Amino acid sequence: MWVEKYRPKRPSEMIGNEQVRFVLSAWLAAWKPGGKAALLMGPPGVGKTTLVALLAKERGMNLVELNASDARTKERLRVRMGEAVNATSLLGERSLIFLDEVDGLAGRSDYGAIDFIKDAVKESQNPIIMAANDPDSDEVRKLSSSTIPMRFRPPPPREVEMLLREIARRENLEVGEEELRAYATGAGGDVRNAVNSLQSRSTSRAETYKDTAISASKAFNMFFEAKDSAEAATALRKLSLQPFEKIRELQRSVLRSGLPPEKLAAAMRIISNVDLAMGRIVKSGDWRMLRYIDAQLANDLQPLVRGSKYSQDDLPFTTLLRIWNDSKRIKEVSEKYAARAHTSGASARSQDLPFVFFLCSGRRFREEFERALDLDEGYDKLLSKEAAR
Amino acid sequence: MNVVVGGWFTLPRLGRDAFALLMKQGVVYDKAMGFKFDPLTDIQSAVRTIRSATGEDVDVMLRCLICSKVACPGCPYLSVCDRTEVSSLCLCEEHSPEKSVFEAYGKAFVTSFS
């Protein structure tokens, strides 16, 4: 993976957030026990975690990394953080405590966790750095008195382009200016995404570089044909469908893929799990978790369906359009009929209209019915068709 | 009005509420120099505040890390780059196309921030 191969080795090899990188490094150099913690705020993929790891390495510190949303209670935090707060190694090596996703400390189970972190900041013999994606979250607000905030932002597209050009040069990959620009802007400031797109392009020459303008069928075909999970994830990312639609389309396509029963069952189980996870994300409003939906589909589903073809609905678009049009008109007729017959639209559709349509096979009744409901000529064809069914 | 991130700029008298809001949004103020957007400023909100207080459009510009010139004029990303959201330094038209720009960028970072 190029994201690993070209992962910066020093903070000076990163791109973007130049001043914040310097400020954090200076804060770490000057930190003394009893000092405040640093709070890095910014969207995913802008280098918060990478910078912390590089600073720890540069200063020969032992990095104690903890995802706050995995250890949300005071007790669990105490177990996982407790020793690191006071410990130094026998050789005097210091630790750097990194609490990622502190804005994930939400909900009832977190009682005490924020206070525990605040106390730990006061008592710690080792510096603590926290990271949060959402600078406006309650947790970030509650921690503000114990932390020095540092805002991370996506690098400008020109810096992303610079990095991509450098990687392309080292990989002997010829990429046009316009194409590089498309990668740089398409990633939306997420450097990992941009590098992954460039790598996918090198492995699949046919892939289009326009990140957003790719058609659904093309993206799904890319997903099914992808050689590895990175390529599959790129295909899903380029898809402009809503996550629910994405899952539904994959389900339909997998059902028609002709996979052997065991593989089909396994694939459907994964889709079902992803669908459940999606439901939970919607219910909890924890939209940050959406990034794992594509990852799960790319890592778990794609190896099972690799090589099969994307299959859209069997019906051609013109037929689908006719069906939608007819159903819309039937709904209109049923609403007009319901208003006239003092009944609901649903019972008009399910109980009365089948008989009315049957009666419409007679021309005189049909004309009277159209007149009574004030239906124009366009409905005559529809009523005749329905009567002939 | 053009505002370069990291550079001082002046504003007409805005009133206490707008001034307090700008301070809350992390805008730096110095009586002699004026106002400044720094890496901690919530630039997007500050631009909204200035726009509604002065009625003027605010065009945020970034400086080149290598030469400190204003980097935005002539940039191919000008229409798609949300300069209120990206980090505060960039590369100018002169340095960006250079073959050794990545190396120059790394060196400039070390020189500027050490």
C-alpha cells in the first residue's frame, strides 16, 4: 500500500498544518508535569495520529495509544491509562499518552470518564495528547479547561498535488496535470484517499480519475473487478449514491450474481451485517462510523464476489419509466376517486378501483368515469390498459 | 476585501458584539496592528461575522510556505479550494510546478519552524 510506503518518517515530511505541527512539537518539548494536555481537533485523514506517532518516535518516547471511544468508562480508562500516567521506564524513557476520538465519549456509560481524564491531566507525569474530529462536541467543550486546543485542517489541494506528483515520480508513473488535479480535489483534503486513488489508477489504467462524476454501474463494476480491498474501497468512494442505496444495489447485484450457495450465503450475511450497522448509525446519529461501511464492504464482501459482474435491474429504463408513470397516474386517479367517494386513497386503491377498472372496459362507463373525476385524455389510455388486465 | 491568513488587516469599527464574536472565533487582535487570522481561528465563522458586520465580501488568501508571497493568484484550484477550511500555508504559482518542490517544501518547513 502506498499510504504505508510513503507514510512520513519525520514531522517535516508531512504536508499541511505547518504551524500546528510546529506548535505541537514545541508544546511537547516544553511540557512539564502538571501542564495541560494538547487537544488536536480536525477531520479524519489530516494527519493528527500520524503526527503524534512521529513526534513520539522523534523524541524517543513510548507511545501509549488509546481510543477513547473503545474505553468509555472511568474504570476502563483507569485500567488502560492508569500506569502510563505515572510510569517512566527503567531507562528513564518517557511515555506519550494519546487519547484518540475523545468526542466519542458520548452517552450514559461515560459518567466519570471526562472527570477521570481531567484528573489524569493534572496528575500525569507524562504528556497527554487528545484528538477529536468534532470541535463543537460536548466532550471537547468539557475538556477545554484542561487542554490547549490545536485545530487541524485539510491541506490545500495544491499541497496534495505536490505530494501526489512526488509519489508518481518515485513510482515512475506518468500522470497528466489535469488528472493529478482531479485526484487532489476529489479526495476532499483526505491525503490517504488521494494516495489510494493514485495507487488504484496505477493498478487499473481503465479507471476514471473523476472522483465524483463516475456512473453507478461503472463504480459497481470496478468494485466487483477490484484486485484488492484498497481498489474496491476506492470504487465505493467514487459512488455518489447514498449509503442505503449503495447497500441495496449491492444486495440486488449479489443476488443475481450466480455465486455458489455457500458463497452467496456468506455474502448476504455480510450485507445483512452492514445493513444492521447502517441502521444503528442512523439511529445513533454517529455519522463518523459511516467510514467503516465502505471498509467492511471492501474488506469482507469484495473477496467473495470478486470477478462477478454488476447486475442492474432486469428491466430496461424505458419500461421502468413507464411503470413509474402509470403508478403515479393510478395514484392520482385513486386520490380523486377517494375524494369523490368519501373514502381513503388506500382503500380506494385496494378495494374499489379493481372493480372500477373492470367496468372501464365498457367505453360509456369509462367516459362517464373520466368526466366525473375530471380526468383528461391521457388517462383514457391508462384506464383502457388497466381494464384489459 | 482580501485577508491573508497570518497577516494583519484592519476593519472599520464593528461594534462590541461583532468584536466579541470575532475574539470568540479566535481572531487575534492588536490595537496597533489590527486583526489577524491564525491557525486557531475559526476562519469560516469569522468571515461570516465580518461579512455581516461590514457588508463586504471577504476573500481569504494563503501564503506560500517557500517564499511567503500570497499564493492564491493564478492558482488552478482557486474556484474549488475552500480557503476558510484548509490549513493556512500553501504553495505559489512560481514554486508549485518545480520538480524539486517537495524537497523545497520540506526544507522551508524546517527553516521556518525551527
